[in-house]
Amino acid sequence: MFAFWSHLLPVIKLYLLGLKVLLTQLFSRPFRLPVMPRQDGKVAIVTGGGSGIGYEVVRHMARLGVHVIIGGRDEQEGLVAVRRICEEYKEARVEFKKLDLASLQSVHQFVQSFKQRRLPLHILVNNAGVMLVPEGRTEDGSEQHFAVNYLGHFLLTWLLLDTLKDAGKCGLFSRVVNVSSSAHRIGKIRLHDLNSRQGYSAHAAYCQSKLAQLLFSSHLHQELQRGGFPVTSCAVDPGMVDTALYRHLWTPLRLAQSALARLLLRTPAEGAATVLHAALSPALEGECGGGYWADGCRQMTTPPTFDPQLQLSLWETSLQLLGLQ
């Protein structure tokens, strides 16, 4: 009976939270991105930039003059995205590079290839993600949500930190933007079982990975501040957006979502607005950066997110899992 409820409770909590978010979106206007200044000379990496929110982030950055590298697993999707953006903006500098966040080897290869080009890096948008996927393990033995949403991005960011630090300067900080979710509010970090081996729940695993993102983002920002480095790290909740992320929903809910998407869900462009605000806005420069953002505003979130011991424990455990200590 205990096992049954421990499996069912995350499901109930996540769908109730989703209902609350949808009702909020129904009765409020989405954040509209103000006009951003040109960003010529900047280089950005956007994971999962071939579709959905990531595509709109890449598209807008390219229009402003950013040289954008899409890191993604689906090469065909990525190349189509590059072609579409370059057809729309003739001067766009956009490219696709293979990156599978479920593979630590792929992350290492992506970073090695990028560093060989000796390009600067001003913006890293950790956007790629999975939701409610069936139980499965990566080639490194990690649970899928934890690997793709959190651990792969942790490694990617860690390996690119020196490049971000070198590109940042006083008044023009480099930025790390972690695309999270309101689902972090009901997530629990199980330090003794981060890979969900003791009873798998896709809903609990997803929420844990999103809370882990926030803990990482906050701790990274504090470490950068303490070190006096010209880099900020923040987390963003784009809201519930009409993308392929929901394809693993329970079938009746997926059908309802498809039918009501236009009324209740935000468009990918609307979902990208706060991500772009966090990545580009002059108002978030330097010490004004960091934090957790939703609907274009800095917001408070749940107490576990600010727990310094939990942040540090997850940070150190992640370094150990990745062999970085």
C-alpha cells in the first residue's frame, strides 16, 4: 500500500500543479519581451534549440546578431532549424552541432569540438529536456530525467565555465540560463537515490530533476559571485508551453492538451520571452543577474531551493558522479 501511494502521490501533485498553472495562464497575459539591443559579436550555445522554446530563443538571438550554436541530439531537426532561420534572416549566423545530454561522452566531445575553435562564449542556455519518459537508463547508468535535464547540463556548464569567465567582463557579464519548470516546487531531492532505483515514478523523477536544476543554478551563481567572476547564473520557468515535451502524458490528458492548446498553453515564442529576457536584458547585468524568473519577473520559490546544505550536497554528489573531484 505504501508503495502504491508513493507512486500515486507525485502524479496527483503534478497534475494539480499543472491545472493551477493553466488557470493562471488563462486569466493573465503572457510576458512580452521588450525590444532588446543588438548583440553583435556575442556567441551563444542553446541546447535543444532545434524546436519549441529553444528554436524561438535561437531565432530571436540570431536576429539580434548573436552567433548561435544549437546543441541537439536530432541532427535532421537541427539542420532544418538552421535552414529556416537563415532563410528568414539572411545575415544570421546559426549552426548545429551534435549533443546528446544523455551521454557524458557526447557532452565531452561537444565541448572539446567547441573549444578547438577558440570562440568566446557569452551565453549558455540549458534548455533541452525530457518529461515523463518511461523508465530507462543512459549508457552511463543514470535515470533519463536526471541525466538529460540535470546531470548532462551540469557537466556541460562545468566544462564551459572557463570559456564563459574569459568572455565576461565588467558591465558585460556572461550568462548561464537554466530553463526549469514550476514542477520544481513539488520535487524532492533523494541524495541517496538520485537515479530513482528504489521505486520508479516518472512524475517524481521529472520534478526532482527540475528542483536539481534550481539548486545547481543558485549554487553556481553564489560560487561565481564569491570568486568575483563576470558570469551570472539564473533559472527560468517558461510556463506551460505548446511543445512536444508533453508527448508522454497519459493519453486522455494528451488528447485534451492537444484540443485546448491554443486556449490554455503558451506558444513557443511566448515561452521563450522570459528566457530571452534573462539571457539578453541590460537590466539583468552584473549583480542584477541570478535568481529565479517567471513571466519576466524575479520570483520567490520554495524553501528547499535556498537550502545551502542541500545545494552543497547535491553539488558535491554531482561532481563525484561525473568524476570531477
